[in-house]
Amino acid sequence: MILKQAQEILQRMLGPMPLDTFLDDVLGKRFVKLEGKLCAEPRSDLLGENPEQAILAAFSNLAPKIGYHAAAPSGPPPSIEPVADTLAFKAKIEAFHALGYTVRIPEIQTLTPELGRFIRALELLFQTPVKAQAFWGRGDARAPVHHDDYDLIVVHLRGRKRWFISTDPSDLPNIWRTIPEQPESLERYVEVDVEPGDLLYLPRGTVHRVDAVSDSIHASIGFVPLTLREAIIACLDHLSDLSLPLRETVGARLAAQIQASDFGNLAGRVRDGMALLASQCKTDAFVAGALQRRSSRIIGDLAKLSEPTGRITLSPATRMRHSPLGVCHLSGSASKIDFAYPGGHHYIHRGAEQGIAFIAHTPEFRIRDIPGAVGDDVRMALVEQLLSSGFLEVAAE
């Protein structure tokens, strides 16, 4: 998947809103609702024609991980444990529903290829990990007032729900919890009814609650786009690769120092480190290099791609393509290219730079079309390396 393809996937999901409008005027700024009836692509099929069956079929992986919430449950929640089959999983979900709980099903990103590609497109566009979960509730379910610490894209799949969404601007909270001053409240809000195919976007920190109007399922996709804090941390990480003092231990007796509130000369060393960082960040090239290195780590840390099974015979005429979830990032040093892909990195000699750049930016090609002053043996070796890690796959003729 290359950037253009990721943009096309997100544009189809956001229809009829233009992608540029979402990125420039909506992201991190305000909530929006996009109606399914105005979208050319059926968003309600994100988990296939039967979302319930897609969830139940994954019982062995999902059942032990489910969560739940309710504004006013009628009893304590049932136990959570592995189940034997789809019927047992459905019975367990219905037991939660009978007590007023909505069931949260985490880690659903592999349930359908469509959802997997949408999540991977978001990860490529925003250079950040993305998580997905489903919420399955009965018609009488009520969720408590709360906010999420990540931006939300909600795709409604079945039934109807009514969202109560705060009209106050979000303060964009950090991903960790602070000491709450008072219980969350929802005083100024709009009521938003959703049905299959509707999409909601909520900036992180947007206070809301949800009532089920009928038995319903929605997919919730969460992510945090790059913040200034993360960009600064990327610069600090980059500098720590270049500066030994930043990697030295300074807290050998940290517990005792915290208890006594006596950190010795640590404050001065912190100031020295910050001064060095400020000095390095005076050049745009340093900041750019830091963000390139961050992207390499982000892509390399994504979930590992599926590797090929069985013997695959290649020739210069073999047509290859990027795997559906294959994304990459190119960076490197003077001598080697860092080809980051989900699950790891390939470090490739600069002599193959033209060929590896062609592979990275060309979704489908024949091996013999890889450019560069190299022979077919080198072309084949490059392809075999990327095939073994799951980034490439053989394309049907």
C-alpha cells in the first residue's frame, strides 16, 4: 500500500466529505457526522454482510478479551472466560445484554480484509498505531458519560443509537490519566442519531454518552495523530542516538531521591540536555531527520505481516505486488538503506537504492522491470527478501 492508495481508502470511507477538508478543518478540532446514505461506498459492510457472525466466528480469540460497560446495570457482570464455540459466545454476550451491559469486543482489526486495509491506511497516513474494537448492545443499553484519550472514527453497522456529544471544545488530553477534579458531566451537547453506514469522528477528549435505540453494533477505530509533544520526543530520541550523555544512567538511587525529594545535580543535567536539544533543533534538517527515524520505528513496530507458506518459484518475468497490508518507510545512513515494514527492518546496501525505491513506490511490477545497474540475480534477491517478510506477494497473471 502506497500513500496514494491509503488516501483513496480514507476518502472512500469519508464520503462525501473531501479528504482535505477532514485533514485541514476537522481532525483534532471538531466532531462531524457523515451520513451513510450520502456515501457512495457502503460503510455498513466494514465487517462484512453479517457483523454478528463475523464477531462470533472469532470466538476463540475474542471471547476471553471482551469488556463491558453500562450506566445502570441490573446486576454484576457475568464472568469472562474462553468459550467452546459460536453458540456459547453468543450466549455469553446475551447474558451481558440481559443485565443492561454493552459488550466491548477488542482487537477486531483482522476480522475482515476491508477493516484491515482501512486501519492500515490510517496507520500509513498518520504514522501512528491504530486500534479497533466493536460495541454490541441491546436496545435498552445506556453508556455512562465519558471521554476517550484517542481520536475516534465510529462506523455504525447495525441497528440505531443516539449519541449525546458535548459542544464544548476538547482540551485534547494526554493518553495517561490525571487526577480527576470532579466526575465527568455533559451539560452542553447535541443529540445525534446514527444508523447503518453513518460515520462519526470525535477528537480525543470529547465528552459523550450513548443510548441504544435498538439492538446495535458499531466499530470504533482509535488513534492519536502526531502531536507537538511527540515531535519533540522524536527529536530527543534522535539526539540520544548521537549523544552519549543522554544515554547515561542518572537515577541509580531514584527511589531514595524521590522519597527525600533530593535529586542532587540531576536538574542541572536535565537543563544541559534541553539546551543541547534546543541547539540541534535550530536546523530544519535535524528535525526532519528525527521525524524520518520516528516513522521508521513506527512502521517497523506494526504487527508482523503474514509470511508466505510453501515453496514459491520466481523468475525475472514473475509479477509481484505489495501485500494488502504491506506498507514501508525508507530512510538510512550513508552506506545502508533502512527498509522498515510491519514487523521489522531490512538493511540494504546503497548500491540497490534505485531498485528498492522502485519496489517501495510501485504497487505492482515484474521483477525484470526493477531499475538500476544490477543483474537479475540482485533483482531476484531483493524480491525474495521482501517476499519472505510478507511485504511482497506474487500477483496473479
